[in-house]
Amino acid sequence: MKKIVLLFCFFSLTFAVSAQQLGIKAGGTYATFKGDDAKNYDHRVGYAAGLFYQQHINELIGIQLEAIYTSRGAQREAASTEDRFRLNYVDVPLLLHVSAGGLFFDLGPQASFMVKAKRVTETTNNNTTVSTKTDITDHPYSIDLGYAAGIGYRGASNIGLEVRYTGGLKDIDDEGPFVGQERRNSTIFLMLSYLFY
């Protein structure tokens, strides 16, 4: 029991004296669906913005927790019909953050919470296009589990540039016409960030 208490005190002291930093980030996304039933989907351009918190254990290694509003989805064309899926999540990744000389790497699990989803279908017949917007917020699972991995560089001005990939580990559809199909989120991020001291 004493060893457990001492170990707890040691880790508490380590985190207490380690650097704690808060930052903001924003950028663009390049998203699509992956899986056996998603081979005919193209990428969709979106956006991402949010906050992140770093807790450094030492100068090299730390933990980073984020809350990022992310626009995902995909699009596809078939004959005279174009479908665009707009899926908006709040991503909460918990990352191992490794930094040295300005270069940094992030890797860890991520939970994404559904905020809103929309399907936009455009059908063209005889040079006439009809657009239909459908709220499909209830169709995807409310929580999507996945992973995140990225690399970036932060300069002396505390401004960082990073590239990140996030992939879903489960099919996204809980209800609707795509239930049972293998479609998972797949997103590339390009983001700028600023770290406050």
C-alpha cells in the first residue's frame, strides 16, 4: 500500500512541475469514406478548428488532449446523380506528444461525437438540376472511435504547422439506407496552431 501511495505522489509531483500549455488550432480537411462499400467515393474538402492542451512530462514527451470541431464526409457521382455527405463531429483525441528541436509527432486514440449530418443529392435531367437536402444526423453512430497520427513543426514564435491523418475503426452507419455497409471515416488534416505560454 505504501508503494502505491509513493508512486501516486511521485506521478502527482511529476505532473505538477511539468509544463502545462493551452493552444488553438484550425485548418482544412480532406475527407472520404474507406471500406469495401466505399470504393466509389471521392474526397470532400472541409474544415477543422478547436483547442488543445499539453501536459509535458519532460522536454521530450508529453500528453496532448484536444477538442476539435471537424467537417468530414465524402461525395460520389453515379449517372446523373451526385451525392454529398456532410458529417460534422467534435473530435476528442488523447495523444502521445513527442517533440524535439521544433519537430513533433502525435499518436493516439480518438473519440468523435456526432454534431450534425446532412446528405445533399443533386439530380440532373434535361439540363435541369434538382437539389434535395436531407438531415441524416440520426443515421451515423453518435460516437465514432478511431485513431490519429500526425507530424508537424513548431517555430520559436509558437506557431505550428501540422499534417494529421485520422481513421475510423468502426462502420459509421447506425440507421438509414447504408446500414450494414462497410463505410469508415478517413480524413487528412492540414492545420496551423498557436501555443500559449
